[in-house]
Amino acid sequence: MNAPHSLAQLLQTPAAGDIDPQETQEWRDAFSALLASGGPERARFMLDELARMARARRIGWKPELATPYANTIAVEQQPRFPGDLAIEERLASLMRWNALAMVVRANQAYGELGGHIASYASAADLFEVGFNHFFHARDARHRGDLVFFQPHSAPGVYARAFLEGRLNEADLMHYRQEIVAPEAGARGLSSYPHPWLMPDFWQFPTGSMGIGPISSIYHARFMRYLTHRNLLDCTGRKVWGVFGDGEMDEPESMSALTLAAREKLDNLVWVVNCNLQRLDGPVRGNGRIIDELEQLFAGAGWNVVKLVWGSDWDGLFARDQQGALLRAFAHTVDGQMQTFAAKDGRYNREHFFGQDEALQRLAQGMTDEQIDRLRRGGHDLVKIHAAYAAAAAHRGQPTVVLAHTKKGYGMGTAGQGRMTTHSQKKLDETDLIAFRNRFDLPLSDEQATSLAFHKPAEDSPEMVYLRERRAALGGFLPRRETACDAPPVPPLASYAQFALAAEGKEMSTTMAFVRLLGQLLKDPQLGPRIVPIVADEARTFGMANLFKQVGIYSSVGQRYAPEDIGSVLSYREALDGQILEEGISEAGAIASWTAAATSYSVHGLAMLPFYIYYSMFGFQRVGDAIWAAADQRARGFLLGATSGRTTLGGEGLQHQDGSSHLVAATIPNCKAYDPAFAGEMAVIVDAGMREMLLEQQDVFYYVTLMNENYAQPSLPEGAAQGVVRGGYRFGVYGPQDGKRVTLMGSGAILTEVIKAAEQLASDGIGSEVLSITSWSELARPAGQATLAQLVAGQGPIVAASDYVRAVPECLRAGVPASRSYTTLGTDGFGRSDTRAALRRFFGVDAAAIAKAARAALQA
């Protein structure tokens, strides 16, 4: 696919350091003859054969990954443009205007609102070709494509929705005014794509840079997973992502490229909007980002389609028999290219075409205005369509389209290609008139300067065409849907009786969870919908028994005999495997979890993911991705195993989690639980499944699990409701008619609290023990009544957890002023030692809790 724009140009370009040009020309002629007689397939075979010989002879050669700075799709390879070019250009111009007017209006009224004009100005044509010809919505014939939109271009998507009739003028006048909009009978428009704020509109949150790219890859892989497991046929559907070249610097953007290639995800197409500018300057001022990205993606195994120059350049390339253009581009860095974008035709004639005589001859006969109007490939609908068509048709690899654009395209001196372009939010009257003229908009001077929105008549050719194109592609996009069938949830006792009636059996809560999960996977209706996810620690968490039960998903099955094939716990990969084993990649695992947790909306198929991981490597490591999943209204379970600062004794500082519950509490639709016992954990999982699947509530659960074995009590009768609400009375110890103290504890430290109560009882001090299954649920408004009941007694309260003191401190406001409230936690850095030593060091062992209780009683 990566052929040069013109073969003749390269054949005429002398090779540097050529000691025998005549012999070189003979080789060129021979290859040309082979191509003419055998065609491209034979030519590729011969090149591969020569490369194989070169490697065998160890001559130290390998082909360059970068190709000339020209379009991948040659003019003669372009398919016929299937639409009405003139109408599509007029529509794109109208959307540019309405998007600009929306942002400028908001900032004229409220300067602090912000907003972005320049990003959409560069991406408008990339979006429009997709909307008019490629982006399928879900309908009876097609399950729908997934489209990830460049977040700073959101105003353009709103502008299109305005023409489509999905938004009205009042809505556009309340851009980034989501609180006051309802007072005016309007809908406030969120700054970026936010499904939480616009739940029927946006499907994917992309406002956090890098999250959209990695999420799109794992969504594409999850679609293959659904197909291979015969749950939903996703063939014929695409995942499209429009991202920025500056965004490619984010580690998340690049971290899963090889997975996409390894999985041969030809259902994935990225369009990287290479406007060459980040937020405050050039992306690669001293290099060429398109060259860099081409090498990166090609090296990772992607199909690369370069979309560099528009049709206006075709004649120049055709006349350039000496290859002057390609030589000039090869030595023009992006910082200079940005300057060319910001300057006018006269400057470009002098400083680009004026570099040598060959370039000067190419520009002869062109006016300064014609030179100024030379379009980059990302602004040419015909070239964009050719690139998209090639990407959509490609098989066996994901495809990236590297589209060359100008940031602030059409904004002229107000912002095109300028360093300040990203922050440009206001234009003066002269700039607005110039923009109107540049795109030949049907606006009077007064309409332009007053920033009047423009919508053609409903029966105009533009509006009829707009509706027809979207009707042919299944309807309007973006559009978020939530209708799905809910699988039944089996009775709790049918899969978790061992936990509810543990009767003192020793086990860890992690072990109990894995056993519970194994039982759920056997359920004929719910079982197939469960998606177990792990980041390379399945054996650590005792999940090896699931390998044979449900298998590990692999798009190629299992091509080897595993070393442990004779073991009952041997590794088993399969095309229809159910476990997603993501390797050492928490970012990948959370992206897979998000894909499964939002399947109810994205695919109309409710799935239930359980992602288990070292708790320290969740909210701390991929917290931004978890927040984005919350925005996308994810439904599923996150299991923070080996949780707490003193449970994972030998691993030390970076592995010991003392803060995940603190972070989890900041996410409004995350319900975080720290159960101490298997029965509590089972009740919580059951409640979560019913809330998410049967009630279809947009919540997800974070449940921490321990790897410490201890005697598991049966769940006290009548405690289930309190477990779900956040806490219940576990037991009373010692005399109840004298000095009494209330002891609160959760997770790993509840056993220490119970020991402390027993120590106090031996000293004649009575206590009641409260099992706090969720500090954050009790602290929220819905939990305040439960908390009030729990702390309605008298005497001091001592609360302890395996997390920083701020976790139990969140309840202080709900404790009566008449009761003192002492909190114990594991503030500071973790370290390696035994559990007993760690709990003694942090002051959360039984002795420290008892000591705090005595001090509180004496105060």
C-alpha cells in the first residue's frame, strides 16, 4: 500500500553515494520489466526473496519503514467519489461556521468557558467523509460501528447534530453551560464527549488523552471475542478512531499497537489528524511527525495509509519529472511546515517554491491565491474517501490513516497554523468576514459579525442530502443506546452456600471469590455472559482451576503443547476461551474490562466482567481509565486482590495498597467494599449483579480481597442488608453494663478488631464490633441513616482499617458529638516484613486497637 505518489519521480531521483549509476539503472529497468510482466504480486515476491537472501548473507540491510512524503493512494488508484462533492463541501463549511459561532458566542458572553475552534477546523473534512460514507449506526441490518471522536472537535459534532435536528439553536447557545441550560429550556452541551452528561448522545469518553486510542483497540478485540464465543456476530463492523498527532505521545496511545497487529484486527481503523501542532507548539518542530508515526505503526505491524496532499497537488506532481517536490518535502521539518500554513501564498511562493529553479518552474502560472489554496490531504474529500475506502477494505491488519491537515484551517490570520491556535476562542469582525468569504458561506456581513447560526431550509438540497446519507448508514451518530436483555441472576445460595455457612473453615477471601466465580461460570444462562479478566496473575489468585473449565481466549487457539499439559491445572488457550489474560498490562486489562462493562450499551448485549488484580495496581496505576469507564457508565466488578497495606507482607512499598478505597470513594458511581469475610463478599457480589443486570443501574463495584487465610464465620442471620448498605453489628464482647466501647473494622483488620475486643473483654471492658463493609457507602447521603443506627449508642468509638486514616475519617461527620471517634490506619509508605510486624508498626494490630480503646475510655 505504501507506494510512492509517482514512480517516475523516484526513477529519476539519483541515489546518494551511487558509485555505478549505469548498473543502478539496469537494476531499475529490470525491476520495472518484472513489474510490467508479473504485476505487483510477483514484484512483492521478488523483493521478499531478495530481502531473505540479504538476511541469510548477514549484509546488515533492512528496508526503510518510511516512504516518501506523498500519498499512499496514487491518483490512478483512487476510486470514484460516490457522493455529491459540491454539496458535501457546502455542508462541511456550514458545520465549520456553526461550530465556530458556538464557541465564540460562549466566550463573548462568559470568557472563562473556553472551548476549541482550531482542532475541529483541521478535522472537519475527516469527520464529514466518515459521516457521509463510512460510519454505520446501529439498525436492523447492521449492529453499528464504534466511533471514537477527537475530543477537542466536539463542537463540530454538535454543529452537525444541529443541522440534523437533534440539537436546536438554544442548545448551541448553551455550550459548556450544563447547569444553567435547563433554566432556559435548553440542553447544555458538555465540553468533550461525556456519556455520563449526555447519556443518549456520546458513546465513548475521549476527553482524557490516550484513553480513547487504547480503548478503541480493546473494543475491537472484544468484538472478536464476542464473535468467536458465538455470543454476537460482529463481522462487518468497524471501530473508527479519530485522534490527534500530539495525542500519540501519550503512553496509552502507543501501548497496545502490537496487540492490534498480533490479533490482526482489520476491524480497526485509526485516523490520526496530523495538524502538526500540540496545545502550544509544533508536535515535532524539528522533525516530521508523519514520518515518525509511519515508522512506528509500520514497525508495529499496522497497514499505513498516508494522506498528505490534496488534489490541487496532483498536477504539480505530474509535471515534476525531476522529483523536486519530494526532495524539498524530505528536508522540510514540521516547524517550517507550520510556518507555511500560517503564511499567505506570496510567502509560500518565495520560501517554498523559491528554494530552487525546479520548484520555481512548477509554480509558474499559479497566482498567490492559488498557492494559498493548495490543500493538504486531510482537507480534500476525494482524497479522504480514497484513503478511508482503502482502510475499510484492507484485510489482515489494523489500518492507520495519517492525515496531513492545518490546525485552524480557514481561520486565516486569526489562527491558521499559529502557535496560539489551540487557545483561539475569539475572532474580531474582520476575521469573521474573512472566514465567511473563505468558505463562501450564505451569510450577510451582519449575520457573520453577529455570529448567527445558519441552517438551510429543510427541503434544501443540502438538508435532503444530509438526511439521505445518514439514513443509508443506519441513522444519526453519535448515539448511545441502552436497551438490552438482562440474563437472570441465580439465587445466592445456589453458588455461594459455602461462603454463607462457612462454619469456621479457613480460607482467604480471594480463594472464596475464585470458588464463587467458578460456580457462577457453570450457570447455563449467566455463565456465558461472565468475562473473567486478569493481568498475568491468574495463578497468584488461585484461578488456575478455571483454565480447563472455561479456557483462556486466543484468536488462534492453542498451537503448542503446554509444559504443564499433564497437570489438572494446565494452561489452556482456545478460540472460544472465556478468560481474558492480558499479560503484564493493567492498562490493557482495564480497557478490556471497560469494553465488557459497556457491552450492554455498545452492543446491546449485557456482559458481566470481573477483573481481578493487585489492588495497588488499580486506582493508582490506571485511575484515569477507571474514571473514563465511570463516565461511560460501566457495569461490572473490579476486584482488588492482596489488598491493604499489611496483607501483602513481603512485597514492600510499591505493592502495598493503603489508598485505593480513598480514590474509589471519589467516583460517584463506584460502590467500594472492603469485606472481611467470604459471606460478606458473596452478599456484595450478589447485590451488585442484581443492581447492574436486573435493575440495569449504571454503577460498578470495587471489592477488595485478601490472600490471608483465617477462619471464616458464617454470615450472621439478618446481616445481609447491612452488608450491602455498608456495615452491621458483628458481635458483642465482655460485660455490657459498665464501660463500653464500639470497635469498627473492615477487611484484613476486622480480625484484629475482634481480637482486640476479646482482649478488652478479658480485662472486664465490654465492646461491640461493627463490621464496616464499605466506609464510602456509609459516608454518602444514602448511607447516613444506616450509619446513624450503627453509632446510636454511647461511649467512645475506635475505627481501624488497613488503609490510610482518611478512609475511616470519612465517617466523622456522621458520628454524634457526644461520642469520641478515634481512627487508626496505615498512613505513610509500606515496607516489607511479616503481617504481624507490619500491623504492629502501623498501629493497627489487636494490641494497638485495644490500647486506643482504653485511652478513649479514660479521656
